[in-house]
Amino acid sequence: MMSKYSRLLVSVAAIAVHAALATPAFGAECDGVTAPDIVKIGGSDLVLNGMGIRKATLLQAKVYVGSLYLQEKSKDGGRILATDRPWQLVLRFVRDVDVADMRDALEEGLKRAAGDRLVAFSKRIEALKASKVASFKEGQYLSFTNNPTNGVAVDVNGAGGPTIQGADFSLALLSMWIGAEPRDAGLKAGLLGGACE
């Protein structure tokens, strides 16, 4: 027979297990932004690879915290970009950003990433610019989710957006953040598992 003390320990353990299963696990925190360890995309689990802060202007103003999810963790941007696999990038804004600034940044980044494929990307860049990308307030988000079967789904604060097809586009888009010439080397380092600073 179990003593009162043993029954109490079993009850406390059961409650702790239940609470752990009922509460989403947040794997990391960066500049006040938390991100879960795992996200489900099309029935697959993607793990948090890393988080980084996008800083802009000469004053190094913080714009957003990016969180990158992959099928398996990797510190090698080239390896990640070598194959078209599921991924998700979530940009959580830590300051207000004007719609024109956001669209210009996306267009400029894609043009740099596209290189000599720019003509092939032109219609898809226009589709991205025509999406619901709007002005962002602090705390809002923009996410890109790549499903190799369907393409990259754009989501603006849960309102959805277009899905843009093509592995070439998916890899060019992600290379804006983790490619050989990212706009923010510190952000890249964080997304690839380095310090978020």
C-alpha cells in the first residue's frame, strides 16, 4: 500500500506531466520575443534552428526578430540552401515598420538574391509585393513557409496571403537571410544557431 506521501508525489508528478503536455514549449527567447521549439507544417515537425535580430540604418535600430525552422538543425547556410526542403521563417516586429519600407526591403533583397534570374522571378516578385504585406506594428509578424510541393506561403498576422511556387524562388527568398551575402550578418548568424544579438 502507498503511503500518503507516496500518493502525494504521484499526484504532483501527474499534474506536472499534464501541464508540460498542455503548454506549448518555448525553446528560445530573443529581445523579448519567444519562439516555440517545434512548429507543425503540413504534418511535419520543424525545429527551431535559431533566432536573430534584424538591425537597420547607421543607428542599428532593431526592426524584427527572425526565427528559422528546419527539418533538422544546421549551422551551414549553403547546405540548407542546397536542397528545396520544408522551412519556415517568422519575422516578429519589435518596432513599427512602414509598408513602403517593408516592400522595398523585400524587393531589393530578392533582386540581390536573384542575380541573373531576375527576369524569371519578376512575376513572382510582383505577386509578393501585391500580397497583404502592409505596415507592421510592434508585435505583429510576417512569415514565409516553404512546402516544396506547393511553394512558399506568405502569412501576415494570421490573415494568410499568396503561395508563390518554384524551388528557385524559395531558395532565393531564404538566401536573403542566410545566403552568402545577407543584408544583416548578425541576423544570419543568429538564424544559423549563433547568439541572438
